[in-house]
Amino acid sequence: MAIVRVRVTPGASESAIGDWREGVLRVKVREKAERGRANEAVGRVLAGALGVPPSSVTLVRGATSREKAFAVEGLDDAEARRRLGAPMI
């Protein structure tokens, strides 16, 4: 299971995967941070970028914070980072 750390920008003009900064992926979503809508949207965006079903992506830390961690079932950390375009270390 992979863990992907993200920094979320809710209420953006478009939903998109951004760049990596210090091991944290930037993700913008259109949904506002109300009643978990932005968290759900981040899960869907990550699932699409990773090529896995949305049910495979679960929020594990940071429900009310901009900094979050998502678990991705079916991928290891290296494969998830590769699919998300992380810089090679």
C-alpha cells in the first residue's frame, strides 16, 4: 500500500495535479472545503492520475488540514510516485 502526501488547494478554478515540493504533491480541486467535499475530490483526482478505482484511495490523515495523507491500495510507494511524476531520488 502506498502513502501519498498532498497539499490541497480547495476552491480552485480547475481540478489538477500540480508539482512535487519537498516530497509533497500539490493538488487543486474545484470543490470547497465543506463537509468533506474537497477531500473526496482529491481522492478522485488521485485515483484518476494513478489509474486505480476511487475506492482504492483512502484519506488516512489530515481530514481538516491542507496537508493530507492518502493510502492507495494495490500500489507500492515507488510505483505511485512514478505514476504521479515524482522526481527520482
